Amino acid sequence: MPASFPVSILDFVAISGTHTPRETIAQTVEVAQLAERLGYKRYWVPEHHNHLGLAFTSTEVMIAHLAAATERIRVGAAGVMLPNHAPLKVAEVFRTLEAIHPGRIDLGLGRAPGTDGLTAYALRRGDEVDNFGQQAGELFAFLYDDFPADHPYRQVVAAPLSEQPPEIFMLGSSEYGPRFAAVNGLSAVFAHHMSPDLAVLALQDYRARFQPSKYLAEPRSIVSALAFASEEPDVVDAAIATWMMFGDRLKRGERGPRASLDEALDFARTDEFNGRRQAQLERVFAGRPDEVAERLRRLVADTEADELVVVCPLGEQGPRLHSFEHLAKQLDLAD
């Protein structure tokens, strides 16, 4: 029996150990193709800048690459950090992607810069975050060709014209994203892996505030979670250790590759890891396949989400592929 909720993947395309960006991107294509065969609904990639630990910075190029390498799975951005871009350009890019891959493109929007302050300034040459509502309104009008008759952009067309715009989602890890989605009648995606304590209340608030729109008649929410499934306890600990080390390095201002499997296994044997492991399990759903699947089902039930997105904390290709296979089986995904 198919899962009662669709399951998708968010892939940071993070470089692991000594792998090169080219190798990492090739591995990402392999994961996307496997995800399609297993019945995952969407395959999303984010936007980050000034980060040598990631194999790409151009979200739209990665989407095009993954969509061309697959046939049915939806591919998209989670998301485009709109303050970094001109709304017209985003509309043109995603209309082009939709024209090439009709019915398969998702456009997730974020308000954060996806980088440090200096890099954000280099990208946008100003502070546009407080104008997010205006930027989003322009983007929607470009995508749907519905500027008012007296608007100065009424004569500007975001070519190419396509039969339908990409699906639009609003991302968030605080109250802002779900509330913006509710007021504007959009789907809301909440990052449990970033703010686990807020997920339930934020999505409850979204449903209570939702206003139907031309984009969406009823509220639709998606929750994301860090998830790794394996029958090998040491590999489970390596996945937890990888995310722990990633967070520690970010706090130190380090933006290099994630730990290799061997590095993570070594750290998982330390007293420091053992002292922090239990607390980390509040954020990372890691363990035996049946245990992880049960926790994910409970998260979806608690948040009343319509869909689930999983994020794999481990970069090692073999265990990562096996984890997605385990989750697909345990969650009864069907093609």
C-alpha cells in the first residue's frame, strides 16, 4: 500500500571528505535517479553562496541538470533566496525550466540570504530583505501575467510563456515563512531540521491563518526532517556525528567539506560524541529503518503536514543510497 503522504528529498549536494565537486554532482544525479525509481515525489536543492563545502551555487543550473537526468520526479529549489535576485529574472528562469520540463518544476522561496553578510551584499548590492513582500508580489505577477493595468511592469513579459507556472512554495524555519504563505495562499514548507521546537506550532498557525488564493484553494504544508536509516549501529552514529561536526564547523566559521565516513566514525567513538548524542537525536532521526520510519510518521502526524521532505545528514554515497532505499520501503512508497 502506498504511503499516506508523499515523501521527497532535499539534497544540499554537500562535498564529503576528499571528493571533488564534479564527483559530488555525479553522485547527486545517481541519488535523484534512484529516488525516482523508488517513488519519491520531489527532489529539491537549496541556494547557498561562499561555501566551499557545497558542489554548486547556481540552483537553477542544478535543477536543469537533475531534471534532464530524470523523467518523472519533480525537481526544484528549496529554495531561491529571493532577496538575492531580481523577480523578473527568477520568473524568466523558472518559466524556461517549466517549458523544458513541463509539470515537473517546483519554485520554493526563501527570505534569508543563504550566506554571510558580506557575500549577501556582493550578490545584491543592498539590503533587500525588508522588501521581500514587494519582491514576492512582483514575482507572482510576472509568473501569472497579472500586473494591474496601471502598473509600470504591465508591459514587461517574463518570457517564455508556458502552459502553467511552476508550483510555488514558501520556505521557513521561523513563524515568518508559514505566516507569509498563509496570507498569500501558498504552500508552506517548514524546516524541522533547523527549528524542531517550532514545527508543530508554526504549521498550526499556518492552517489557522490560510487564505485561499489563485495559487492554492486549501492549505498545504510540508515538513522537512533530517533522516538516516541503517541496520548498522556504527554507521547510524557516523550520520549523527557528521551533522554534529558540520554544525560545529559552521559555528567556527569553517565552510569546507563535510566529514568523511572515516572521520565521522572516529568522532563517534569519542566521549564528546557520547555526551552529546542523545540531544542530537532530537534533531536527527537516525536509527534502524523501522524506528526512523515510525518517528517520521509521528512527525507528520504531530505537524499535520501533507508531505514530508527528508534530508540525509551523511555524505557517503553507499550508506546514503541504502538509507533512501530503507525509508522508501518502510514508508511504503510506490511509483
